[in-house]
Amino acid sequence: MTRVLVVEDNTDLAFGLKTALEIEGYEVDVAYDGRSGLKLAQDSSPDLILLDLMLPELDGYGVLREARRSGLEMPVLILTARGEEADKVLGLDWGADDYVTKPFGTLELLARIRALLRRHQPAETDDELSSTERFGEVEVDHTSHTVLRDGCAVSLTPKEYDLLLALIKRRGAVATREDLLKEVWQYEADVLTRTVDMHVAELRRKLEQNPAKPKHILTVRKVGYRLHV
């Protein structure tokens, strides 16, 4: 599961970020000052850091500087209330990958996180996946491109199989409808967002015990889908 470290001294904002990220399928650690955040980053090597610039003990610039000096290369997204362009540029110069200015929208923040993770963690190819993936009663064999449910073969169309693979690759992280359209359909001219929903419904019908109350292929409201294993 993708791990995100939130370094934010505002406890209410930190709680809100943690909740939103966990809903998206991320594993989240929180630190409330710069020194604790730096230590957590060095000890746990998260996949991405959300970093406030104005922190007690050690400010965000110091965290960035020390993190990069110690060889940490994960993407860092700055959270800052400052409006001065120079502050943002300084953060980028110290090794941040992107920034959002408070107050920010949750959907925008999540989109920026997904974009950073895509750039730093390219999607796995079939060869890089485990030969067999399992969730619930379902087994997916990437070598033979076969899917079993309770030991019985399930017939998936090529697009259904590609859609399932796209969800598996994200290891529980959310996939937006736009991500899936681009990855599975390559934005074909005759494809609408509703097409994703229809194919997800078919996957649920074929793979879930109760398609009306799915346990694995989950909807993230107003965003997309994720696979819960």
C-alpha cells in the first residue's frame, strides 16, 4: 500500500488530511513538527511527503534540506499558507516537487498527489507484477491472463481484464475515471466516462459475491474506483 507522510502542525488540518488520504486507500503517518517529520521520513521512507513550510522545531525548508542531504528521493508536496512566490520557489529549489497554497481543495490536492506518484513510480508492467494476484475468492494469473473465482474460470473481455489489471497495479490507491479512460481505452473518441462505470459494474457482477454491496471493487465518490484486497 502506498504510504504518505503528513508533516503539519495544525492538528485539525492534519486530521482532515489523514482521513481524506485513508479514504483514498493510502497508509498515512503524521508528524506535528519538523524534527519528528524528518525522523519519520528517514525511518519509514514513505512514498510521498506532504510538508508544511511553517513548522515548529525545524521548518519545512530545513526538513527538505536534511531529507535530500540524507539521500531521500521520494516526492515532496509543499503545503504553505504563504502567498509570496519567492517562498514557493525557495521550497522547490530545496528539493520539493510541487506545492499547494492554503486554503486548498481536497480534490486538487489528491490530483496533485496522484500526478507526483505517477511521475516517480511508473505503472508496473505485466512482467513486474507478481505472477499471481489474489483478493477475496478471486485469483488473477498474469502469465496466462486467466481469472478464477472460487477455483472456477471467469470469462472477462479484454477491456474488463485490462481494467482489473489497472486497479490491481495501484495497490489500493484510487484510480480516477480519467486515469482509467487513458490507461485502458487510450481516450478513444467513442468512449465516455459512463463506459468505465459500466465495465466496473460488469467486473462486480462477475467477481463480487454481492455486486450490489461490493467488498473489493470499491467506489470513491465523485472520484473513481479502488481495489480493496
